[in-house]
Amino acid sequence: MLFLLQCRGLGKVGRPNSNGPRPMTNAFEKHLHPHAPIWVHSFSLDDAENRTAAVNAISSSDFSNAGVMLDDLTPAPGPGMVNPVVGGLSKRFMDLVIATTALALAAPVMILVALLIRFTMGGPTVFSHTRVGRGGKPFRCYKFRSMVCNADEVLKTCIETDAEIRLEWENTHKIRNDPRVTRLGRMLRKSSLDELPQLFNVIRGDMSCVGPRPIVKDELPQYGDHLSEYLQGRPGLTGLWQVSGRSSVDYASRVALDSQYVRNWSIWLDVSILFRTIFAVMRFDRTS
């Protein structure tokens, strides 16, 4: 087990359910009941430089698989368990029902889109890209291909030759008038049809119907103190970020919305976001 300690200044961390806090040279200590979930124990935490230290847990296997280095990770001295995924079994059951139903209804449209891509753009119809999932575990996120086949080369050239595009990419990891996107690709993105293959990600358990925005490894540092909240949930097909402006929302606001969603999750919040998404996808002026 690995513990993610999310604090800038580290002071004294108390023993869980013990006789009060005591100084420690290492922030990590085995909890009293090693076979019980770590989150059921109350921790006495002292402020460190007026900032409260907060302890969260992710599995060591997920961290090893992720291949990403997260700051301030130290091995725990004993066994433990993973923080519960946002929503638990009730959210997972809802995901499976919605995703399988949507997949059955959308199958004719998906076949048509795949044929259009094949005959107008050539090359593969589905594009997959590595994203960071729950607990830092990477997964292949599927989309209908909306870009030219040599998209990476085109992006590299644009960043090297156009300072404005380079600045936009560094700030948002998006390009508003992306030269890599084809004419058909723009139509797919405006209508969000390019994201239909992510229904398979939901069924596989990589994603949820509603959740934080799926991000790539290079975006992790921008989440700062909210990183552990992102890692606690499965990335979503839609989320607060999508119904709150989509591509018109700046990056800091996206992070804040993802954090707000995890901290305030409920079934009714998911239902509300799903209904609001229907109207959000119709706002073509706010899509990428």
C-alpha cells in the first residue's frame, strides 16, 4: 500500500484512535487494524504551517501500473486498503445499465460514423489515447478518429512554428482551431459523436457515465492539491465541466469543477448532470 500525503508543509501526524497526537519523523504509520479499510479510522491531524495535512490512500499496484510519478509518495509500513471509489456499487450499477442501453440504441449511428470515417478520411476509424484513471491507473480511452493520421507530427510542427498555438497548448492542452482536425472530425466533435466509443470504456470499468474529465499524464501537475480527489473517481463521459461551458471553461475552473463533483457526489447529482448534458451537447458554440 502506498499513501498519498497531500500537504505542502508537514507537521506532526497523530496516531489513529490512540491517546492523542505524538511527534513522528515519518508521516506514515500502520493503523491499529491492518485488515480494516484505512478510511474508517479517525485521524488526529495537526496543522503544518497553518495548513492541515490530509492523508489519502491508493493501491501500490495501481501506482506501479500508472508509470507516473506523483509527488510525496512514500511506502507505507504495513498492509492496507484503497479509498472507496466515488459512488461505489450503486454508481457502477447505474453506469452499466446506462452504457449498455445507450450502446444498443447508438449502434446504428456508430456503424454509420465508422463507415464515413473509413471512406472519407481513410485509416483507422477508432483512436485510442492513454489517460489517467482511478488511482493513477492508465487506460486506453476510445474515440472516433477526428484528426489526420499524422496528428502528432502536425502538432509538433505547429508548436515549434507558432508561438500562439504553443502557449494555448501549454495552458489548456487544447487548440481552439486545431489544424489536425478534419472537416468530418469537426462535425463529430461539435455533436460529441466522436465520444460514443467511450461507452465501451464505461462497460469495461475504465470510466463512468459521469465523472471528472479524463486527463493525460502531463496534466497531473496542474491538479495540485486536488489530485487525490481526481484519483478517487473514474473519469466520466460527461461531468460538471461539460455542463458548465465545455471548451469555454478555463483549466483552473475545470480542476475546481472536478474537485467539487468528487466532494459532493450523489446519485441525484449524476442524474442531474446526465440530463443537463443533453442540452450542453446542443451548444455547438462551446464545443472544441
